[in-house]
Amino acid sequence: MSVTLAPLTQTDFGRVAHISVHPDQIRFSGTVAEAFETDEDGVDFHAIPQGRDAVGFFKIDRHYPQTYPFARPGELGLRAFIVDAARQGEGLGKAAIRALPAYLRDLYPSAPAVVLSVNYSNPPAIRAYLSGGFADTGEMWPHGSAGPQHVMRLPL
């Protein structure tokens, strides 16, 4: 399966407002509405479109290393990666993760890697990131809002 990825602006909320996760997943990813309501310097929004509709959403944090000590200078942070609940299990998340390196290289050519933290108690996300090409660094981030997290990195 192949997917495309597309940048969003602050005015594009209507394109992704319908995307939601299962209630028990909100503690891991937050919601699209929360992302648009929070003004964060250096954070860019992106969609996972399929056909006319977006099936997913994520944020790229250009200032991730300033907040998270496990991130190296110049690395991007992947945050709030969401695949719509109605479309989960179709391989869209894995396909989007596999599309990330080429997409991010085009938009952020000087970034050496993208890094993320994923909650220990979120095995489906861990599997998706690993199968999409991220490597578990072996580091643990103990300060996740929903508990301890694996640190993962994907070279660009």
C-alpha cells in the first residue's frame, strides 16, 4: 500500500477535523482539535490523504531537541501521529511511516533524522513504528504524559 503525505496550514483544520482515534488512544496522541488549538512555535502540521479524504494527521516539531534531551541537534520530532479509528488496521500507518523519510528530506533537507517517543503501553504503535523503519534506541523517556516511553529514531 502506498500513501501520500501533505503539509497543512493553521487554516486547514477542516481538512482533518473528522480524524479521531479510539477513546483509549487519546492519552497517547491527543486529538487533532487539541493540536490546532495549541500554538506551538516550530511545529508543522501534516496530513495523510487518501483519495479526497485525509485518513491521518501528524506534527513535525522542528524544535524537538530543545524540549527533549534524547533528541540530537537538528533532528525533527514526530508527534501526535494519528490514523483515523475507522481506518486503523489497514496498514495506512505503516505505509505513512515508510513514506516519511523521502517526504521529510524534501521539506527539511538539513535534518539528519526524525525521532519520537512512544508509550510502553502502546504495543500497536510500537509495532507500526518498528515495521515502518524506526529503530528503538534502547533509551527510555520516563516523563511521558501517559507513562514511560521508548525512544525511536529514523535516519533521513
